Amino acid sequence: MIMAELRLAGRPASPGFAEGAVVRIVEQKSTRIPTGDSQREAHDLKQAIKDALKSISSLADRAEGEAAEMLGFQVAMLDDDTLAEAAFESITHGEAADQAWRKALDAEIETYRAADDEYFRARSADLEDIRDTVLDHLSGSHAAFTVPPGAIIAARDLAPSRFLSVDWSKGGAILLAEGSPTSHVAMLARARRVPMIVGLGEIPECASSIIIVDGALGQAVVSPHDDTRASFLARQSADQELAVKAAAVETQPAVTKDGMSIAVMINIAGVDDLARLDPKICDGIGLVRTEFLFGEGPLLPDEETQYKAYRRMLEWAEARPVTIRTLDAGGDKPIAGLTLDGESNPFLGVRGVRLSLQRLDVFRVQIRALLRAAPHGTLKVMVPMITAPFELDAVRALFVEEYDTLRAKNIAAKMPLLGMMVEVPAAALTVSTFDADFFSIGSNDLVQYTTAAGRDIGAVASLADLRHPAVLKLIELVASYGHSSGRDVSLCGDAGGDSDLIPFLLRAGIRSVSAAPSLVGRAKLAIANFSFEKTEGA
Ligand code: PEP
Ligand code: MG
């Protein structure tokens, strides 16, 4: 009898292909026996926290970039006495150490999970990670987590530290019943090229089965039929061929079949993204999402911290243009102590420049850091979520004011070009009314605001399509105004790195795109395979 194949569909969190046996990770219940002595319980918890700190710190020491940052965050959380306060309080009332710790952390995790915002929900995994690491130390079961290399992990969610303890060099993948594409573990998976699917719902018992995983499609098939497997293998080998070709053109200029040069820049979230990256792969940095610099620690970064980060980006680029976007907090990127809580629709609320103009105390610090970094390279500054000309005028006035103050104090500074993101349809439709030195189209938001389909809502994903004629018309309008007025127009939304969408962008008049560094090679290939002549009238 042929076993029926079982198809599972979730949200793509990290692209890539994998095939193998499933290893199910089931959350362990603690086996610790309470001592019945409050002082002893408190002592054991203190010791477990200390041991957990040690093990996370040693993982952090060996980690790099994003992983080091995330583990550093966990160390800081665990090092902060307030996290365990409620647990120690319960212990004085007779609770066992593990129960007290679990209850205290679960309450904290629940607040994160219940948040309206996906970003906060995603952070709950870090707290779960901390909770479980301490529990493991309390029950003495630490280091019991072993997964054979190449395994396909199926779990409810996966803690970043567990991800880091697995050897991914032999392949493998992650299937999560819950989870989120914006979680830390998803970022780590993308960075290590481990395929990952989230939101699969109940993953059926299939421990002994072979499963195939297509991370980009968000699909996994248990016990695949021969034809399903054959089409999977064909997609996988086409993807491998593409990866080889993409790597070969990465540092080459991007030119269409009919000889049109297209600028390809990179999007980054911080200086760490530039580690081991050759500046020759790009024509500059097209987008620095500075809000990630603001969300890193418990305090907002001061002028010096920001200045150093911006300066390093400019120096890395070796005179290529570096487009740093001013803070775009709010929407799906809340920052504690800065963005507003409880907005009914944060994507339509006080986000981006709207927030910066309300929080001049924070904005002026960023402006000064940018003005001081500007002499170290070719800086362009762009402002997110601009809707009406007065907003950009207000930002320009602040730049002039801060520049004059710095110069009056003899502090080295330079006025950068000041441009705007075009991501609000109202701004695209009235593009000629803005006093902008350049424009960068934020297609992620432009698509969601034009189609009224949230960028983070899977159920309306088919509507949130850049190929909608209304979106393409807006892009055409901005590109054509840029051309006629002699101002640069680039596009820095995810579409800029999407091989399927690049032809649509080129036909709409876009001649400069900015994409995640890992997509640059593929974007250049898509450009090289494109011909204006062949697609005329298409
Ligand atoms: C965009 O909206 O396309 C964009 C680049 O900005 P973000 O994705 O950071 O909102
Ligand atoms: Mg945006």
C-alpha cells in the first residue's frame, strides 16, 4: 500500500531546501525534587541563574554578528536582578525554586506574547530561552539537548540558544508549529542559510518519516510521492545552479541584456551586517534601517554611539554613497520608551518621521550624529513615512539648525543630501511638491498602503502584490518625475531583491535597487537576463 503524502503549509521564515528524518523537540517538564527549605531553594535558583549566565556568555563569546548581539541581550536580561525578583519573592512564601522561576518568567512571556505587535511577540522566544536554560540548570538536565547533524527539527518554537547549539553544517531545517519570521531564531536561520517554516500549526506525529522542506514556499511534505519528490529535487537543483551563478556575478556591474546599467545597493540594519562583506558587491548602501540601532539595548544610543556606527558604515563603503534612513520606529518596530503604546492601528499611527518630529530630543541627537559622520564619506540621509511637504521642510530646518550650531562650536560637520522615502501613496501622487534631493521607494509599505493589505497579515498576502497596476503606476510616476527633474530614484523595499519582481520594476522605470546583501547576486542575474526590447508590450 502506498502511504499518502501529507502536505504542511506555513509561513516562510528562511529559504532553502532540505530532506531528512524529523526530530521532534518536546518541551521537558522539570524533574527536580523540591527541598522544602526556602533558603536552600533561593540558593539553588541563584546558582542556576549564575550557571545559565555562564553558559549563555560562553555561547556569546563564540558567536558573531546577530547571534552575539542576541545572546548579549539575553546575558543583560539575566544579569538584571529585577527579572528574578518575583521568583525570589514567591520562594520566601514557600514555593519551590523551579515553580517560582517558571511562574515569574511565564508571566513576563505572556505579556510579550499578548502584544498586538509581531515584533514583541517574536521577542518572547528570547525570554522562553532564558527560562528554559535556567530550568535546565536547576534540574541538572543542561546539555541534554542533542540533535543529530542534518536533522529536520519539528517543535512548537525553538530557542535561539538551542539553534546555536546544533551543528547545521550537514544541512537540516526547522519546522515550527508557532514561531514568527521576525524572531531572532528566524534571523539566525537566514544568516546560516537553514531553511525554516513557521506557523505550521499542529505538526502531526511523523518522527520516523522522511520529510522534504521548501523554505521559500513555506511548504513541507511528509512521505512525499515520487512525483512530488522529483519536482522538489528539480527546484532544489535549479536553485543550487542559480546560487553558483549568482556568486559568480556578485562583484560584477549589473547590466541588462540590452546594455542598460542598473545600480544595485544593499540594505543593512547595522554595522555588523557589513562584517566579511566585500564593498565591491554593491554600488553603495541604499538603506540603513537605523531603528535597529535604537532597539538593541535598554537605553537609546547616544550621539557618540550613533556617530561611530554611521562613520564605520561610510568608511566601509569607500566613498560609495551610503543612504542612512532616520529613525523609522513604530508600526511593526516598537521601541520601548519611544513609540506609543495602544495605538489602534500602529501602521497608520505615529511612526517614522511623525514620531521623530514629536520627539525632537531624540531626533536632534540622531541629526547631530549624522552631520558629524558626513565628512567621512558620501552620506545621503533619507526620511521615512513622509506624507506631506511640511514634514520634510521641518526636517531640513532641523538639519540646518544643528549644522549651524555644530559649526559655531568648530565641530567638523557636513550637510548631506536630504531625500525621502516614497512609501505613502499620497506622497507618490504628489511627488513633485517635495523639496527632496532624492527619492527612495519603500515598496513594502507602498504596497500595503495602496492595496489596504497589511504586510504582516498572511491571510491577505495575495492582495499585497507589487504587480497590482495601481502600485506599478505609482512607481512609474515617481521614476518618471525623478528622470525629468534630474533627481535620483531608487527602490529599497524587498521587491528590489526579488528576481521575479525586478523585471516589473525595470519596466516601470526603476534604474537603481537596494536589496539584502545575500540577494545581490540573484538580483544582478535577474537584471542580466532582462531585456527591454523583448518585454516591450509585455
Ligand atoms: C519599505 O517600506 O519598503 C521599506 C524599505 O521600509 P521598511 O521595510 O523598513 O518599512
Ligand atoms: Mg517602510
